[in-house]
Amino acid sequence: MREGTSGFWVQKKNRRITIGYEDYGVSQFGGGDFERTYYLDVENSKKFVSALKKEYQGTLEEMIESAFGRNFNDRKFWDFCKDHEIEYSSSTWSG
């Protein structure tokens, strides 16, 4: 359960998209912090943007916020990617 969040961030570099967020004071981690980052390669970045544009308008950041919330809902992201056959990798950190 998230106690506090930094909100999400997005980086688009070399036609690849990286999305991440950090949560603070997560009870599941003894009040520690948690960070998750998602990585989409060039092909899947294209598919991701195309799928978002079919349902949302605005900048990439605005579409992501509309689709997954300012605090970034992982489950919605996972379901969206599954529904649109978008592959990604991820990393997590807690401390």
C-alpha cells in the first residue's frame, strides 16, 4: 500500500520510453521507500504511444497520467500492455 508517492516520471530517449515512480514510507517495506522503473524498447515504445493515442489526447506525460493516474497504477499499466501486446522490462528498488 502506498503511503506517499513522488508521482511518475517519463523519459523518451533514442525512441525508447522509460517510466518510473518512487513511493515513500511504504508499510510493506517497514516504512521504507520503493522505486519501480519500466523500460520499453523502440518497437514497443511505438506500440505504446499508438495505443495511448487511440484513447487519450495530449503530451505523452498527459496521456500516461490519464491512463494510469498521477500515482501510476501498475495493474492498469500491466493490463494495458497485455491488451495491446506491448512488452516491457522492469526493475525495482526498495530501501
